Amino acid sequence: MNNNEPKLTPADRSGSTADGAPPDTRALIDVPALAERLGVTQRFVRRLTAEDRVPFLKIGKFVPFDPLEIEGWVDDARHPTRSKE
């Protein structure tokens, strides 16, 4: 090992980021945050979840949402515009 290289900590060896979280961990959002992001009510988000119409996780009684999955879900729901010809 070169003396100029920084010394690796156990967290560095495990692939964790500077804040200690694994590199693929994303902050999950809750119902109020998703409702605000989509511009809808919390009740509507809960209904989408109950009907399995939105991607979500189930961790005990908590139902968080992955922002990247939500972005993909929104993109998949997008309808193309009609051309005026």
C-alpha cells in the first residue's frame, strides 16, 4: 500500500458512502410527501396504494415509496400528445 493513499475504514471497504449509507440506498418518501410531489390528496395516494396502482414497499405497517420507482411509474403513465394534422 502506498503511503500517499488514504487509509480505508471498514465502511469504505463495505461500499458505504461518506454518510455511512450503502451506495444504492435512496431516501424513501411517505404518503404526505408523495401526495405533495404528485399534487394530489393523501387520500388519493392511499387509494392508489390500496388498489395496487402505484409502486410501494410494505415494511410492517409502514408504506414508503421509492422516488425512482415513482418517477418511472409517472413516465409510464404519460400519454403521448396528439399531433394536429
